[in-house]
Amino acid sequence: MRVCWIMRKMKHILQGFYMPRVLVNDAPHDVDLQEHRLIIDGSWRKDNRSAGIACVCYDANEEPIAQRAAQLNLPSAFAAEVTACQRAIQWAKEQRLLNIHIWPDSQILVYVLCK
């Protein structure tokens, strides 16, 4: 099932992502240690399985610094939420943002991520 694959991929992406606070001074110089908030969302239409996913990234001053959106074909609303989260985390890693807070609106996704 695609959702299971996406969840396994997210766990792989998250491995090694968070750095212990005691190592902050030893971080590479091109890593952004400032706090960032990623607000993510996914929507899905059952009739044609089209989905929309989006993420907006805010810096510590609550200024929007980036936004991403995409339209996809996905099997469920949950798959849309998971894909939005996975792509937001992947983008944050590519930008070398280490201190992120993810704000999804899916209670199920929050439960799965905190498990």
C-alpha cells in the first residue's frame, strides 16, 4: 500500500535529521540553526483521486520565507497529508534547516509521527 511506503520513506528521511542541542556549536557553517515553522496541509477528492499538497515555511520572526504546493494523484486524504509532510521535511533537509516545527492539521498524522 502506498501510504505504508510513504511512512517508511518518512522514517528513513527523519533518521539523523535532529541534532542534539549539545552539538550545536559543532554544526557545519552552512547549517541554519534558527527555528522554522512548517505549516503543512493536504486535500483530496475521492471522485478522481486528485490531491493538493502545500507547505509554508516561517522563520523565527514569523516571516514567510518559502512556500511549496503540488497537485498529485493519491489513494486517500491521509496519503495527501503524509505526502505533504514528507515533502516539507525533505525540502527542509535540502535547505539544511535543523530546527523545525511541523504543524499539520491531521490528528491521525500527528498521532503517527509522535508514536
